[in-house]
Amino acid sequence: MLRIFDTHAHYDDEAFDADREEVLSLIGMQGVRKVCDIGAGIESSRTALELSKKHDNMYCALGVIPGKCSEINEESWKWLCEKAESESKCVAIGEIGLDYYWDDDPKEVQALWFGNQMELAGKLGKPIVVHSRDAAKDTIDIMKEHNASGIGGVIHCYSYTKESAREFLDMGFYFGIGGVVTFKNAKKLAEAVRYIPLSNIVLETDCPYLAPVPHRGERNHSGYLTLVAEEIARIKEIPVEEVLEAAWHNAHSLYKLDES
């Protein structure tokens, strides 16, 4: 029986406003058994939490992504801390991190809130979901500074080299692999996927973004994750069933959930 856990989705996104429930029903019929909806800001986190409480097979992460740190004030930070601690459906703090591709938040502000949210995760015993774009060295340095190896988590939409992968592996992190691995220009990622142990790989969509080939440019959803698993299997020269089974197990280990 096909069992897929989408470890990083954004079904709270307005792209699903017209047919959210229909899509969630469809992916269930395509073998998607569990989904973690990831907060990407205060309002996104609120919606992700509401969605996870509405569906038995959905969980959420609460956090503020780089670029939206200006949303954080005393009231919203208090809400985030309280809900992250009290809500059983919140299984992680995220997505958090650094993004130097966009310059919506100054680097020092990004670093401050990356660190603050890591400290929250450590206090609550929850993993972190790390967003890192064009910021590999600073991400690694700040994670080490805040003892990320003692917190654990996943590097979402991994896009760096296998050399950087070694640094994250040394901290015990998982790697979120999604549709980008199917892109023709993703040679660096393919090399990293070949290098990363299967025991550290989880499947993710980042939907509605980053749909895999042959659906690139379309609205993404969790039902396409079999295409991602097939590409990982091709790169690693192993059966796709082995990838799917390992990813299912790894996702539960990442989020500290029972596999039943």
C-alpha cells in the first residue's frame, strides 16, 4: 500500500482557496496519508494551525520565514510561543532561516529571528524547518551558534552542494527533497541527493510551488510526490519502493510522530 508523507506543504495558501477540500481529498486517494502544513509568517501560521486541527491526517509547523520578520511584534510573538507549546498538532517550528536572494529583511534582522525561533524550538523540544537561500555559510554558522544539532530538523528545499550537505549531516539534519530534483538544471542537487544517505531524506512539495516535471509551472500538490520519489530512486539506483518506505519512516522520525 502506497504511503506518502508530504513534510512541507502550504495548503493554507490562497492558491487553494477555490478547491482546497477537493485537493486534499484527491491526494488522499493518491496515497498521501499525512501532510505537514508549514507556516510562513504569523497569518500563515494561524491558517496552517486551523487547517491541521480540521483534518486528522494534517499537522503544522508555526514560524516566521525570512522576509516576514517585520510581522513579529510583542503580541504576535506571544501568540506564536503559546500556540507552539500548547497545540498538539504543532510538530515543528518553521519555516525559519535566512534568505539572501530577496532583501525584504536586513540580514541582521533575519539572523536575530532565526536564532530566537531556534531557541523556542529548543525550549519546546520541537524540530526546526529551515529555509535557506543563497546563505549556506551564515545558515550553518548560526545553526552551530544556537546548538541546532541538539534541536534537530530539516533543511527545506535543499539546494546547496554535497559539501554543505556534510555540514548539515554532521548536525543530524534531514533534507527536504521536492520537485526541483526533476528539473534539468538541477545537476548540483542531483549530486547532493546521490551523496545524502537515504536515511536523511524526506519528501516535500512546497506546494503550490515547485511542481515536478512534467508539471513544472503548474500548481503543485502532494499527489505529484511519486514523481519526486522516482527521480531520487533513479539518482540513487535503487527501487522507488525503497525511497517511499524510507521517506515515510524518516518523516515520522523528523516530526516525532507515531507511524500508525
